[in-house]
Amino acid sequence: MDRLTMTDELEAIDDATITKRKIDHTLARFSAAHDELEAEEAKKRERRERLASRPAALLEQTRTALQRVVTTTDAEPAAQAQEADAESSPQTRLQEKKERKIRQAAKAGRITAAVVAALVFLSIGSAWGAQTWFDAKFNNVASLDEDSADIQDAAGQTGDENFLMVGSDSRDGAAAEDGVGDAEGTPGARSDTVMIAHVPADRQRVVMVSFPRDLEISRPECKRWDPATSSYSDQTSPAQKIAKLNTAYAVGGPQCVTKVIQQITGMKMNHFVGIDFNGFKAMVDAVQGVTVYNEKPIDDTTLGMVIPQAGEVRISGDQALNYVRARHVKGDPTSDYGRIKRQQAFLGALLKTVMSKDVILDTGKLSGFIDAFAKATFGENLGINQMMTLAKSMKGMGSDKVKFLTVPTTEEANKRGNEVLVQSRAKAVFDALINNTPLEEKTPAPPASDTAAAPTSSAKSGGAKKSSSSG
């Protein structure tokens, strides 16, 4: 037989033998791969178990360290007495001083180790617990309509964060000492403050746009809203061709305000923040007041003397509430426009205070503010992450990056007592926000034909694609 057809076991290599060996080799490879996968899984299980046990281990280490500090501190006097009795030879003052320093250093080291261990453990819990705790307190209310036909260039607005903020003057739950009236004397709720906080996708600027409460709008049909229960009914409020902006919240709540603002702006509102008067003061008091600047004292014919002095003043919750509500200030003929400026200034001052080291590094102040904010606010798509997006975007930005403005109007009430929108200037503002282009600093006075009530979606044109510039 030919040598080339023989194996080393003197077995002829036929087709069956070749097939058998291929099968054996394949099985061997599968077995080796299985062993490798099993070894990797064992390592992963070991790593997961080690990570899962870390918080418990840290807790035990913290408890042990604290016990050691307490036990050592309590036992030190007795140990020192025993050492004194045991010493047969007298010590010099230098030796005593040296030993005392050694004991103090050792004690300080133990205390520091215990504190560090406690902080590490607490940080692990706060990292995942703060958001859950906040979300449990926050009152979620249906408010948004992100698929509305009124939104211009919805795809181009991807990544933008638009917070629609509404200050409600509902008196439900207010006490007499709050000084805001009560639900019996002032039933229902109106939106005395309506503001958009716009943070573009590139996070290079923040623009705050305020709307007068008496802005003349064309109000759409909306579901009826009950502010006492924060719920909607099956009934609807009919559309009204001419109405004030603050009636949208009164009859239709957050959803109706969102509809109106998206009709006016073409912007996609993806966060709604409602704040009521009754809980507003607690937020200010939690951070122990906010510093504002006034050119002159603020004396309101309805609310009385709000701030009796000019210059920088740190105001409490009661003063802050009247500061943002006052609209009949002596010497201020602009009424709502003066109030809007104060609201914008106060919001900037509040955010600056909350993001300062005095609050961020003070556990009591920070937790008190978050607790007060959660209790006083309601809305949709709002949580720790979303609010931090707004706060971080505004933190450290100069005046060239944070813009406060009021939607362009004629600044004179019409015969119905309403503020009238200047269409061309308003469109230029909102197109700049949608397309992330520079805002015009000055605009010429509008012609008389350029003023009208808010447009509906059919009167709007689509926005252009975004550019990379910002202003």
C-alpha cells in the first residue's frame, strides 16, 4: 500500500476517516469556546457581586469608623489615666507636649477618615435617590402637544429645549397671612406670568421671552380645566376670536396655554413648568432670600410698599411674591411691562442664587429649595435632569449669552384694553430662535397695518433650516 495513503496509526485515510476527524476537530473547538465563555461569565458574575456588595461594605466601613471614633474618644481619658499611673519616671514638658500632639493627630485622622467614608456612602445614595425622590413629589399634569400642526420645522428644532413657564394666580389653599386673597374672593386661576426659556441644541445661549398677560390672542377651543384638582373635564370651552392671553389658562389650563403659545411662536414646547403663588414664597425662603437691584423704592397702590429702599436689597419670600406680582407701581406708567422686567430680573437673580456655592454646597438649603420647588410646581416633562439643563445653560453666561426680552407689541393698549402683537417683529424673533440665528438688537417702528391679534397656524410659514451661528 502506498505510504501517502497511510496514517501514523497505519490506518488508511479514506473519506469516512476525513469526515470523522473534521467532526472531532469541530467538537474540540466548540468545547474550548464553551470553556472560554464559561470563564468569562464567571468573571462577570464575580464583578457584579463585588459591585453589588460595595454600598453595603461602605456602610459597614462607615459605621465601624464612626464607632471607632466614638469609642476611642470616650476611652481616651481612662487610657491616659492608666498611662500616667504606669509611668514610673517623670516626663519633661517637651515629652508631654510631643505625646499630646501625636494623640491629637491620630484622633483627627480617625475623624477625617470617618467623615470621608460617610460622604462617599451618602454620595452613592444621593446620586440615584435624588431624582426618584423629586419625581415622587412633582405633580405631573398633561400640558404638551409636541405633534401640533402649529410647530414650524419640527425636525429642525430637534435638540432644542423650550420651557414654557406659567405663573398661576390660583388662590386655592392660600392662607389669609399670605396676602394674595383667597379662592372665594378670587375664584379660578389666571396666568399672570407667561415666559419661554429657549435653550438651543448647541447650548451656546439662553433666551427668555415674556408675554404680557393682556396680550390679545385668538383663543382656540380647549378642554375645560379645574385648577382646584389640576384636571381636565370632558367639556370644552369654545374658541374665542378676541381674548386676553391670561384667559387661556383660566378656561383651559396648561394645554390651552401651550396651544396658544405654539400658534404665536411656531416653536415646539417640550417642557411645561407651572408655579402657583401659594408655594412660591417657600422656594425663596429655602435659600434665605434673593438679592435684587432697584433704581428706586417699589410702592404699589394695591399691594402697598413692597421694597422701601433703592439699590441692592435681599428680599424674603413675602417680598419676592409681591415683587413679581406688583403691576400698579407708583411712577411706573407701563404697568405690565414694568412687572415683566422685574420678573425677568428676579428669575435671573433666583437662578444665580440657587447655582451659587452658598446653596449648592449647603445640603439644607439645596434640599429645602428642591422640596419647595417640587411642591409648588406642576407640569409635564420636568425633572432634575431637565431643570439642570436650564440652570447649567444659564450658569456662568454673560449678558451676551443670556437674553431677556418681551414679545414685540405696540406697547399701547387698544380700545379693548389689550396689548397688540407686532407681527413682523415677532416673526423675526421667533424665526431667529427656531433657526438659531442672531437676534436683531434694534428694529424699526412698525407701520400701523403691521399690528394684529395672534395668528393661527394657517397664517404661518415654514422656518428655514438651522445654521451654526448664534447671537
